[in-house]
Amino acid sequence: MPIEFTSSRRSTVGLEWELMLADPESGDLVGRAPELLRDLEHASADERHTVTGELLTNTIEVTSGVGATVADAVGDIAAAIAAVRAATDPAGIELLSAGSHPFAQWYDQQVTDKTRYHSLIEKTQWWGRNMMIWGIHVHVGVEDRDKVLPIVGALTAYLPHLQALAASSPFWAGERTGYASNRALVFQQLPTAGLPWPLADWAAYESYLDDMVRTGVMTDATEVRWDIRPAPRWGTIEVRACDGMSTLRELAAVAALTQVLVESFSRDLDEGRALPTLSPWFHRENKWRAARYGLDAEVIVAPDGTQRSVRAHLAEELERLAPVAADLQCSTQFRGVADILDGGASYERQVSVADATGGDLHEVVGHLIREFRSGPETL
């Protein structure tokens, strides 16, 4: 099955961010996206950003245009949020983002009335109905199709780092899960979701898709739901492993790290250097550890089994990659990764609020609402 990979400018950036709609008094989710989107989608038609619906009516997704820099893409997202707030504030609706809502229940939510969403729920049943999850997607442009699968393979070794930085789902349906990112393990229950298969080249990817379509597993490439996947329509590599970021500043930091890693691997290929790889079983273990322990996870970083804490390894990588960030004009956003390491990721801040309030998850929701408006609240 030949799959065209659209021409794309190297290391350009696109962002998608899923946002929750909540009642300001109770903190519970409200399924009011359809009434808001009628005007919001029309208003964004001539803008660089877009505002659209998602699987559940309690969610709005904002998407950037193609940014030459991270700052460009983040600016689009900021404009989109401003447009959404112009609609939600008068309607008495608050916005927040995390990988999960701390106490909302799946059976209280409504599925958006679109055929593809109803088909997904019909196929996946209980797991599909439980997909009360919110995430971000980071797209990075790749100018040469032959680079895509090698970079996906190398970037998979950094999925635990990205997942830990973004981890924001320590609570699920009113319970403390003990995981930094419960979302990571819930989402992989969907068909074709989870870690990418280790494919050597584009021909192997086309063969994979041919097998999946021929056997009825999926209808096209858009149903590949890997944590990192090629996005042929856009000419990008798309990272989908991250929980919903709780603040715009943290979204910018994770976007910058993703862009810098992709560009670094692209330069290695240009120079004829082999990209680093790990065994699939190490990737699987690393994903679980990052979901469970977040930034405190000890992850496997080399084929010989060498292990480092995510915090320590990231600190080293930030120093190594700083020149690439400077070249890409994202040094300011890139330094935000160090701020997360110093101040704590969202899951840590949420647990801290719960501990300080006797486990009151309504207070955690209030904290997330305030952070979405104003930025991270320190531990």
C-alpha cells in the first residue's frame, strides 16, 4: 500500500491541546462543547489556529498552524485559548487540562454525535467509554521520508522522559492511582495504540499498513494510534504519548524538547551517524516505569541495560542539546524543561494539593483551573 508522505519544512512545529470544560462551582465536567463550537469553529476558519470538538462533549481541542518556531506555534495556541475564553467566560464555564479529571465519572459523559466516534465506542465498548483522557500532540516536520522511521525508533527511547514531564493524571474517577500518568496505561488499551512497532524504513511501514487494512484492523493511516507515529498527511512525526499539559508554559517546554530531539537525530542522519536504539522490551518497561513513577523513574538508557533517573538523564541531555535549541530559536521554551524538573510536574503538584487538603479532589480541580489561567503553582 503506497503511502505518500507530504512535503514538509524541516523541524517546523504544530501543536494540539485537548481542554476540559468544567463547572466553576462543582469542578465537575460539563458537556457543553457542541453549543460553543458552532461559533468557535466558524470564527477560527480564517485564523492560523483551529478550535474543534473531540470524542466527548466535555472537551474542546485547540490546534496551532505550522510554526517555523515553537514560539510561533505556542502563539497560535494562546490565540485559540483567548478565543475559547471569550465564549466560555460569559457562559460560566471554566477550562483546565490534565491527563485525567480527578473525580469525574465516565458514565456521566456524553459522546460527541459523529459517526467516527460512535463507531469507535461500538468497537471498543467498555474501554472506549472509559476514555476520559486528555492529551497533547506535538508535530515536527521532517523533510525526507526516509528519515521518518529511523527518527521514530530513536525518539522512542525518550518517550519516558516526555511522558514523565507531562504526567498529570495521578487521580482517576475519585481515586488516587499511585501512578504519575494513569492515562498512559488507559490509552494503550485501544486497538493500534501504544508503543510504535520497530520498523526499519518506509517500505516496512507501508507493509504494516497493508496488513492492517487487509485484515480489517483499520481503514487507513489515521487509525495508527502509536505513542509516536508518522503523520503522512502533514509530513511530520507526531508525538502522542503525553498527558494534557496543565499550563501553556509547560506545553511550550515539551514542544521544544520534542523539536530539538527530532532535529538532533536528523543531523545525525545527515552526518551518516547511526541513531541510538533500544530493544522493544526495554521501551515497554521504560513506558511503565515513567507512568508509575514519573520524573523519579529509573529508566534504561543504553542497550547494555544502563539505568538513570529521568531527572538526572534529562538534566544531562538539556546541556548536550542546548546548542540545537539555540539554532532552532527555542532556547527560552527549552529552558522550561529545567523549570519542570525544579518545580515539579503537574502530577506532583496535584498530589501536593490533595495531601494539603485531606484528599479533597475538588481542591485539586480548583488548583488545575487556577494553573491553566495563571501558570504553575509551585510545590
